[in-house]
Amino acid sequence: MKISVAVFFGCRSVEHEVSIISAVQAMRAMNREKYDVTPVYVTKDGIMFTSKAMFEIESFRDIDKLLKMSEEVTLIRKADGVFMHPINKKAFKKVKDLKIDLAFPIVHGTNCEDGTIAGYFEFLGLPYIGCDIISAAVGMDKAVFKDVLKSAGLPVLDCVRFTSREYMTNSEAVLSNIKEKVGFPLIVKPVNLGSSVGISKVKDQSELDEAIRLAASFADKILAERAVENLREINCSVLGDIDECTASVLEEPIMHDEILSYKDKYEGGSKSEASKGMASLGRKIPAEIPDDLAQKIRDISCKIFKAIGASGVVRIDYLLDDKTKEVYANEINTIPGSLAFYLWEASDIKYRDMIDKLVDTAFHRERKRKNLKFTIDTNILSGVSFGSKGSKGSKF
């Protein structure tokens, strides 16, 4: 019997469109002899729709038209599992609720990749692919991520974190703290966004205010950290779970500016390239660095993966000082663009086989959880009575 897999994508995020590209790529790669695949597109308003047309990227060129021909749905929990339920089922349409065995979230950014959608599946009791609530939240918050890695003795840059309100109410104190603890040049970024959104390199104080205001337009919490000179960006993907994981070959993205931009990552040189998402990014695979350094980064990647308790497939981005050969973990993408499949194909694992591994890992976690106790037998309510006078009758 095939496994019923619902692929969730879109959502309320600035990376909404990137999510669509990643999801369509994955759905087209999935083995239909093993899986019954149902696309679930989540609009920017948080409404879920499904349609067979969603297997084709061209359908998303006119989303309003696509939604008119799609079915609005929601998930409901029944005694025998989780089902996809049509919202506006008409009397003459014999549309049955569809049982879902596994959720496959392919979402990027806040309001989804940050643990929000994992929490939704946890609440429903629906097995899902990828990081759980805590590891997803840690991975999304760059400041917390740095704290966890520091505690684990893993290499990260020192930084200053602050809120937009702190800056607006006492900018002099914030600026003084940044200059004292970080210095110039530096990088300013939103704490909880990906895809290089809202990030600026700042060479001196004259550029700092504009960079902070840009980051504040996307997130309330902001990070300022030292800019690495002689910079090369190196990425590594990790696949598995906290019990067993494997690191991929490394890549070096080709930057057209001093930092890797959203345009570098996703827009490519043409519409056909843009439709490939992260797979269209110019890159060197494997990265042209010494073998011992490459192995060091792979080893660090697995330690980072386990330090945050990750699961599924992630991509960890590093900052390499090409002069000193010092390497720093920059951020982790707990649901990376294109699911980093290009790194696994370069590691001799086909995209289809990688997805099989993700499914196996999700069910492995579910089997482990079934051995845990979430309730205890108790009869505490049998002795509770508020009486006729309200709370005065309580025995507490």
C-alpha cells in the first residue's frame, strides 16, 4: 500500500515564492510507486488549497486563477488518524476526506520554518518530515543558534543583538555597543529571516543607520556581527537525525557582491533558471578547498546538526576567511531551498533516494515517540467540586 504524503508549501513568509519552487521540484522527484502525493498550497493569508494543477510550476503564474480551480481544505483529527477535509464540499460532490499518513513541509522562513508548522503537525498527531518545534525554532533564530553553538564549543562569530524598539528609543547606546563589541566592517541582519533578506554589509558608521532600518522592516530582533575579511562562503548539507547523520560534499556559491544576495540565490539569469530555485545558483561543487579543511567542515556540520537536535535535511552556511582558513558557522537552514538536493546528487545520492531517506527518518521518529508516555493514569477530577457558590466550594 502506498504512503499518503501531503506536501505543504507557500505560507505567510517573505520566502513564499521560493517555497513553491522547492515544493514543485520535490513533488516531481517523489517515487509515485511508493507515495500518493497531495499538494497543499498555503496562501499568504494562511488558507490551504489543493489541486492536481499544483504539480506544475506554470500553474502558479496566475495564483488567483489557480485558486478558483482548487479545493479549499483543512486537516482534522479522527479516531483513526488525520484527514484532509474539503471546506466547501457541495451536496452533489462526493468528495471523501483523504487520510494523510505523513506531512512533508517544504516551507521557508518565519511563520512556518521556525517551528510553527511543526507545532501544527504535533498538535494533530501527524507524523512529519524535518526538524521538530525546538530545533526549527533554534535554527531560525540566528542569535539563539549562536548561543547553542557557543555552548557546544562550535565556531561562531561574536555579535550584538538588539530590538528595533531599543534602537528607536536609544540609538546612541545601541550604536556605541556595536562599535565597541563588533567594530567595522560588519554585517547587519534580521535575526529570524533566511534567503539573505534584509542583510547589509556596513563599512563605516555612515551606513549603519540605513542597514539597521532595513533589517528592522523585516524583523523586530536584529543582529550585528563582524564581517569576515577575505570572505568565501562554504555550504554543507546534513541528512539524517540525532541518532545518525551524514554530511554532503561542500559547495562554494558564486557571489556577485560582498555578500550572497537573494538575487544570487534565486533569480538566476533567466526565468527558466529562477524556476530551479537554489539549484540555479552559480556554484563550485565540490568547493575548491583543501581536503583536511573540507573534512573539518563536514565534521562540524554533523556536530551542529546534533547540537540543535535536527532531523531531516538541512543546509549549514559557513563563512571562511581565505587568508587565515578560520571557519565560522553562519546559519542553518532547517528546510533548505530546493532541499539541497544538488549537494546530495553530487554526493551520489539521487533526489528520489534522498526523499526516501527523509520519509524513513520521519517514521523512525514517530516509532520512538510511540514508546514515550504523554499522559498518566489519574482520577484527580473525581474529588473536585466548586459547589453552588462558585470557587469557594473548591477543595484546592
